[in-house]
Amino acid sequence: MNIKSLDQGIVESEPIRCSVHICFTALENERWKSLKTRLQSINPKLKIQEFGRIALREMLDNVENLVDKHENKIANIVD
């Protein structure tokens, strides 16, 4: 994740149309809630969800590349 400023966590203008559910351990959930509270105290416009979206987009890119490599490898074996 290439975040250089808390300003990147301010809600994007594009509306959110779909939700994604992620299961956390109890410790991860406590960290999430703690960070959410700390961000709110810095600036009420800061949303931990936005940082999560940034990280998920990067993760999607990485997984997509891995899937592409695997599919290309399989296609080359079949040919």
C-alpha cells in the first residue's frame, strides 16, 4: 500500500455500491475499532474503510496478476 498521507483516506467521490464482508479475528477487530476512533479524532472525514478500499484494490491487482500468470502457464502446457 503506497499511502503517503492521511488525506488519502478521505472518502472518494465515487459512491460505494457494493459491500464486501471480511471476517476478522477478535484482535484484528479491536485494532480496526481503535484505529477508526483515532482517525475520527484527527479528522471526522477520515474513514478507515477508505484505507481498506485502497489496500483491497492493490490486493486485487496482485491476485489478478497471479491468476493471469497461472492461466498463461496452464495454456502453454496445454498447447
